[in-house]
Amino acid sequence: MLDNKQNILTTALTLFALRGYESVGVQKIVDESKITKPTLYYYFGNKKGLLDAILQQYFEIFFKSLQNSINTENTLISNLNSIAKVFFNFAKGNKLFYRFQLALFFSPPESETHKSVLLHNSIIFELITSIFEREFKESGNKKVYSKYAFTFIGMLNNYISLYLGDLLLLDEKAEKDVVNQFLYGITEK
């Protein structure tokens, strides 16, 4: 049996992912969790605290996996393949969270939800940017590295969005395809 804190986190994530953060009130979360409002407030303070706890829990796992997959001794292609594998495996293992965090990222830029998820995504973005900086250090153009990282992450998230919509499998072929498409554009094989 889940403890109260984890029960609340799991229930809230499910509700947020299926209905949207703004559409779910604290009362709905406590009713579904079969706890009282004071219990939720004890653990998280408020709904925003609950959101932050969900993001922290999942992004911490994701970021550690990403860090562990990158090897400064590997080639760019090898690191990009490793990154794709981490993104895809994490999305497959955490469908509700991935759907939820994508929705938050595309929420209005001034919303608290967008700002919360952006904080976590920026850490991932910086890590991936560093891969390109190491590879192309002689050019010294940080803007170029940032564009590469944004584009690659965007492509990964597009593949994952198709997977979440049951339109694509995230398998080894998809991992290789996304890296090849990023590096070489659309080619027939």
C-alpha cells in the first residue's frame, strides 16, 4: 500500500495528466486520494507545492539517467543515440508524466505551470547543449549550440508525442531514425 504522500502524488499526476492542471482542484485530489485537505497541505502546502513535488520527483530520475548516459569520451553520434534512448525509455516508463510535462511546457509562458516545468527543462537543455559545445568547441558560438540542443530535444519530443498518441513505436529503429534525421535530414534507406 502506498503511503499518503506517494498516494497523493500518484493521484494528482493521474488527474493532472488526464484533465489538465488548471482543471483539477484540491478537493478532487483529496477525494480521489481518500485523504483530507489538511493531509495534502501537510505534505505539500498547496496545489503548487504538489505540482513542484511531482516535477522534482520525475525530473530528478530523468536527469540522473541522462547524465549517466552521456560520456565525454564518446562521439557526438554515440552521445545522441544514448540521449535518444534515455528520452524514449523514460517516456515509455512514465507516459502520464511525460504527457503532463509536455502540456505544461506548452502552457502560456507567463503561467506558473510553464515556469515550473521550464526550470527543470532548462537543466536538461544545458546538459545537451554541453554535448554540442564539446564537439564544436572551436566555433565558440553558444547560440549555435543552443539551436542544436533545442532542435534535437524538439525532435525527440515530437517522436514521443507520436508515441503517446499511439502513432509510433519508440524502439531501437526510432532511436536511430531520430538521430539520423537530426544529423542528416530526411534520407531514404
